[in-house]
Amino acid sequence: MRSSARILGVAALGLLLSACTSTRVGTDRLAEKDPLEGFNRAIFSVNRGADKILVKPVTQVYRGVAPKPARDGIRNFFANVGEPFSFINNILQGKGDRAARNVGRFLVNSTIGVAGLFDQASRMGIKRADEDFGQTLAAWGANGGPYLMLPLLGPSTLRDGVGTGSSWFLDPYRVCTRECDLPKGSQLALTASQVISIRDGLIESGADNFLASTLDPYAATRSAYLQRRRAEILDQEDNFSAGADADAGLSPSDALGAADADAGLGVAEPATDGATPTVTAPAPETVSEPEKQPD
């Protein structure tokens, strides 16, 4: 009950704050300069080592045992359980139409989509409207801060790291896995399943080949993450080719930057619908600060 009251309180706060939500996207210029590069490169190497030794081999076994329709169903499930948190963040940003899409997608996919295993909402034309708390902080005008490579969680910024941590207390799915009366071991099983599903999506997206083809995988990861993250904050995901992570319910911390580095956990935050695009390797660039138009 206390968890439900907390979530409802956050949504109510969003309604009060939506009228004064900033439309200026917090800058990521400090992240582009990467003042913590030495530390980040060390964590990047550790993440890649963990992926090579454990996560990728387990995922390859999973891919060999589970047929693609089953793997797609699991990704759809994790995307669906992320809809309530996207709803909360859209409310906090004053995006009523996107919040309505979250509700519609969750209701459709949870019922005729058989607990989210099938993305019937996309087939019905209800587009994704994914948001996380890092995006909410950006909409409120918070600067990105320095770029951070988080252990196991992958690429982030200081602002998005705070957002990821906050999801532990605000995301209804994560609250339920901790506090609902689930069978013993369910939380660990769900977490492991999500890790493997995320890594499977990255393999399908061609992320491994993307990193293998670059001279500096770390720099390519950073550039791809920051550019994709900016597109997500501006609700321009459809204009950014980002691979299977867009369809798989991955968080920004799990997306392109996670590529061959790790299989991070995160709040389900996907982007596109329809066919899976290919991963591109965008060149590093510094972009100006546009004004974000109200959704």
C-alpha cells in the first residue's frame, strides 16, 4: 500500500509541475568533453571482459535453445512492464498525449497481447511513448553532467545515472519485484532473464559488429550513446537508427553504448515500432541547444 501511495504521489506531483516544466534540454557538452575518460575506459574494459566471459556465452546458448518468436515475446514482455513508468515520466513532463499512449499500450498488450508477449498495440497503430526519469530531469532543465561508464549498467551521464537509481524507487515494475509477494527467487530470475534478453537484442541489432568495425570502440560507444540520448530527450527517436534496442524495451543505459560492453539492466525505455533498423556508427559531433517544443 505504501508503494502504491508513493507512486500515486509522484504522478500527482507531475500534474502540479507539468505547467512549469522547462522546455530547454539540459546540455551534454561536459559529457562530450568526457573529463572522466580514464575512469570510464577502465570500467568499459571491465564490462567487456564480463560480457565476454559470462553474459555473451550464456546469451548464445539462449539463442540456440529459444526460437526467435519466443525471444521476441520475452522482449515484448519487458517492454510492456515498463509502460507504467513511462506513463509516470510523461505525466511529470506534462505530456498528456504520450501518457495516454502508455495507458493504451499497456491495456492492449496486457490483455489481447497475452501479458505483453505480443505487441498488439503497435499493430493497432498505438506508437511507443517511452520516457525515463533521466529524460524527465532533462526536460526540467538539468544538465547532463559528465559522461559515465557505469559498472554492468553501461554508458550514462551523471544526470541519467541519478535517473537510473531513482527508478529503483519509482518504477512500479521494480517496486513490485521487490515488495509484491512473488515466489522466492522470482526477482533474481526476472533480472537474469532481462539481462539475457537485452544482450540478445544487441546481438540481433548488429551492435557487436559495429564495435568490432571501429578503431576506438569506447569513443564510438560514447558518441552513439550521447547522440541517441539527445534524440530520446527531444522525442526524435524515430529519426535515429539505433538497432534492435529500440524494439526490445531497453533503457538508455542499455542501448547502443552497452553494445558489446555489457548487458546492463534498466528501466524499459524503447523507441521505435515496426522493422528493426541497423546500427549506425555516428561520428562524434557537438550540437547546439535547440528549444524543445511541447509534445
